[in-house]
Amino acid sequence: MLATLLLLVNAIAMGYSEGTTKRCNLDGMSYVLDVDTGVDDAMALMEMLSYNKCVEAITVVAGNTNLENAYNNTMRVLQEIKQERRDRLLRKDDENQLPRVRLRVTVRNGTTF
């Protein structure tokens, strides 16, 4: 399965240019991707980053595989498409270092929370 994933990533990644990470436009949509990186999430990561979508964060959880494999798969995909994140990666033991943020959520009908 992993060999298939890596072959797929290699085949698709040839179309990506190096260093396409961009600063997010505050007026546009921003995305947080929550992945358990198997083949489906690998494809989603590559598509979002190839179209220069504003990906603010990528979180990794267990799902299709255990947490360690999901994390390693995610890092392989990012390395393969030259999108290594320079941000500090937080692990479970670092959760007390997460910044406290306030979110303002607006749904399509205009309701704000």
C-alpha cells in the first residue's frame, strides 16, 4: 500500500513546482486540513497545495492508519511536492503550547457565532 502511495505521489508530483507556498490573502478563504493520510488524503493535500490554496494548518490524526504512519505519510507527501512546512510541528505532548485563539465563524446564511 505504501509503495503504491509513493508511486502515485511520484507520478503526480512531477507537475508541481518547487516552493509554491504562498502567504495567505486575508480576504480569501483559508483552510485547515485534518488528515489521516492514506491515498485519499494524499491526493487532497496535493490538490490543495498545487492550486495555491491558503492552507493555514495541517493536522494529522489516526484513522486509515495509526497516528505515527499518518504523520510519516503526510510528511512524505509534503516533501515529495516540495512543500515542507517550516512552522513548528506540535505533538501531543506540546498541546499546552498551542496559542489561544478566538474564532469568528460565519455560515453561508450570514449567521455569525
